[in-house]
Amino acid sequence: MAAGRAFLGAPCSSLASGARRLAFSSPPPRALAPALRSRFPGRCIASVSSSPDAASAPEPYVLTTPLYYVNAPPHMGSAYTTIAADAIARFQRLLEKKVIFITGTDEHGEKIATSAEASGRNPKEHCDAISSSYKMLWADLDIEYDKFIRTTDHKHEAVVNEFYSRVLNSGDIYRADYEGLYCVSCEEYKDEKELAENNSCPVHLKPCVARKEDNYFFALSKYQHKLEELLARNPDFVRPSHRLNEVQGWIKSGLRDFSISRASVEWGIPVPNDTKQTIYVWFDALLGYISALLDDGEQANLQQAIDRGWPAALHLIGKDILRFHAVYWPAMLMSAGISVPDAVFGHGFLTKDGMKMGKSLGNTLEPKDLVERFGADAVRYFFLREVEFGNDGDYSEERFINIVNAHLANTIGNLLNRTLGLLKKNCKSTLAFDSIAAADGVPVRENVENLVDKAKHHYENLLLSSACESVLEIGNLGNLYIDEQAPWSCFKKGGESTEKAAKDLVIILETMRIIAIALSPITPSLSLRIYTQLGFTEDQFRVLRWDDTKWGGLKAGQVMMEPKPVFARIETEMEAEAQGSSKAAKGGKKKAQSKGLVEA
């Protein structure tokens, strides 16, 4: 259904008693998607279809984060990737796509066994604990994933074994000795030309160790020309464009076969034809993108997993693992006769106060701490708005607080709060006009619609910072309009000025309704609070489409909720101390606050 239903028009002051608010029952929306879908025909419910094999089912949009390595708890880098992926998934759901958003944990390899031993646990206990910490953080950050795969899942091991057999049957696996410099942290042999001083890994800055092993190898060099053809035929396979240049450089310099087994690593999936060796962690983990498509508890089958939605529309990764995803992975898939993903997007790194984050420097950024202090909406908004997606980005607490306060608390939150305050005072919280009628002959409608189109274009092209900027511009338009029209003065004048003021409030609230939808991929909880303040239910919010950003959702007679600040302004320590000193001077108790409310 549309964002609201029409009510009969009536004078502003007489509507409150006769108006009724739309109301639906409140089941968990994603769990009861089929029921909601039947009640709201034509709507996209934010959930994957329960019948993936149905012939009429649309082609799914499969989106993945990396499978995060469980050597340590999640950090801000992995949180950033997942926040971005969640925003993309939410936008695609608004477009009525059948989204399968996959995330999970990579749990095999030498480094995992070492970390487990250091923590006094066996590898399985260690993996269980760290994997659980990822799930808890994703919940704290409002991450709405569809599949969480662990590479220790039985279904995953079965898929890996079947895939390995396919590649073996293609003649692309052979046995040979290998001697070289190995980075334990990367779980990868390194070419000497790419090493830093003292044969140190350029990523982890630790010396690589000399190793010689009798391993199984994948014939990567065999796929040199096919990979070149792939990039020539589809330059959007690797994004952004400067990452494509990196990949083309690697391939042009000549591809070397790589070892896909380890004789010295016990914590892993045994090689099917040689149980004395385990499968190399990357040859194992990349297949999690496919095994995740299977339902838990069903019999694992590689082809069945592929039929559930492969190929992926987008792999979202950090730039440090680009080679594995843009070179090794497509070659492995070609060998097994499986389609390659549509695109791989490599984003940049995060720094803090201009410096690379590291435990040794004591400047790590803990996402859980950020969420506890500032809330998920603030964390999501800052990193997606302030970091140009694809490039490196920096965090400073001062800029974080300034940006979040200016954009979410002031531009958006305060505009809604003061407008609803005026509506309550002068119109008993009830709309006197449809938003279409209210905006007749007013240019603000066209300006808002243009900005909505821009935001959609930016979302579609993964320009998340620009999408935030376009939505914020809608808020700026609303603030400018209310300041110019000064409805508070018009209400005092009475007569025709009262009608104009009532229309102006509807126009502002319609812009807020549109902001709530257009910003929902970035700040889902804030958007829900805005939407329910406008007199809608949570169920109505859950079934919104991008098409609902069209002007005209608010109807005459709709009752708004009691004005209540939707975003808490973050107070700095200095502000809290100043406020406490002021209260103390007046005889009150001095009490520092981390957050204060935005008042109308």
C-alpha cells in the first residue's frame, strides 16, 4: 500500500477528534514476510523468499562481506565493511530485489590454531567464541544479514570437498615441492620483490619465515589469458577503477601457480585424496560464499548451492584481500565450471587521527565501544558519510561528534521536532491537507524529487557518501523553507495565513517522510523513529519500497505522534562540564552527560 491512506479534508482545528491512525498487527516482519506480503500485495517484504526453487522466483541479488578471520574479535575495519554491505542490501530490498546478504567467519588455518592455544582453548572453542562476538556486534550495528556461514559448518566442508574434486578432475591440481618465504599472518607465500626491509610482510610488518613443503598446487598460470579476457570484456568486474588497475598489473606481470594444501597445518579440512594434508585456508574460505546459500540441516550439495542464487552480484572486501578475490577466486571457479561473480569491490582502510590503527600503537578503535557511547545510527552514518567508498578514510572523535550532531541531530532531528511541535500547538497534531495539495505551486517539491533521484543514482553506483549528501540536502531544503515561511508567525496572524501555515507544515513533514525512507539504508533505526512519529506503524515501515519516496505519502487527517526528539545530540566533555557548572551555580547538582536531547 502507499505510505498513508486518504482522509476527508477538514479545518485544521477540527480534525484531531475524528482522525484515526493507521494500524496493523505487529509480528516480527522478516519472520512473517509471506503473511505480510499477502496483506500488502505488490510490496517487497524485507526477507528472502521461503521458496527459492519456485520457477517464478526473481533472480536473487547475492551480496557478500568477507568471511572474517577469527584469530581475534571483530574490529572497526570488519565492522565498516559489514555496515556498507548492510546499507547496500537494504537499498536493494527497497528496489524489491530478492536479496541474499551473506556474511560469516573463516575458521581454519595455522593462525587460528595459534590464537586458540594462546587463549588456552582448543580451536573449536576459540572459533565458537569469536564467531559469536561477530554475531553480537552485527546485532548491535543493526546488520540485517540473511546468511551467516562458518567454515567449520559440516555443509561447508562437504561443498569444499566436492569443489576440490571438480578442480582435480579438470587437471588443475598437481603435487610438487615448494620453498619460499611465508607470512603466517597472511597465510601466504610471498614473492621477494613484494617484501619490505628484512623480508618483512608489507601488510603485517613481520619477517616472513623460510619454508619448504611438499604440497598440492592449483594451476593458476593456466588461466592467465582467461582472466585477461574477463577484465577486458567486463571492466566493472573489479571496482573502483583504481583497484582494476592493480589487478591488471598483477595479471600482466605473470601468474604463478599457488599451493592449495598445507602439510604442517592440522586445523583445517583434510585434502580428499591425501588426509595427511589440509586444504589451504583461502581455497577453503572462498567457497563459503557458495556453501552459505544452502539451508542449515539440509544435505550439502555443491550444485544445489549454486542453484540457490549463484553467481554473487557483489563481493565487498577490503583492498588487502583483493588478489584472492579478483585473481585466485575467478580462476578457481573457471576450473570448476562455475560462473564468476558479477563484481568485486575493494574498499580502503580506516585510520585514526591520521595514523594507521594498531594494538602496538594503542590507537585501536573498538566498534562495540563506539556503539555503546554513540548508538548504531551515529556509527553507521559517520563512516558511510565521511569515508568516500573505495578510498581510505580517517576517524577522529571531534569530527565524528561534529558531523553527527550537525547532520542527524540538528538538520534532521531538530527539523522534525520543531515542526511536530508547531503542528501540535496549532493543529492538534493533525494534518489539514494532503501533501500533494499542500505543495501545489511550491517549487520545493520538484527540488526534493530531484534530490531523491540523485540519491538513488548514488546508491545504485555504490557512492554511499554521495547518497548521504543528497538526502542531507533534502533536510537543508526543509530547514531553509521553514525558516523562510515562518509558519509560527503565520499562525499568529490568523485568516488565510493560518491555512498557508498549515500547508507549510505538511510540506516539511512530507520531506521528513521522504528522508526517512531515503536514509533508511544508512540509519535504519533513526528512519523508523522518524516514520512512526509521522503516524505510521512499524509494519508499514517494514514494507516500504523506494517508490514510496515519491511525493504524496501524507494524507489529510493523518495524526502525528507526540513530538519527541528522534536523535540524541552528543555532548562533548567540555559541554557537559559547562552544563554541570551552570547547574551547580544555580544550586542544582553537577552532572556530566554524554548525550542530551534535541529540543524544539
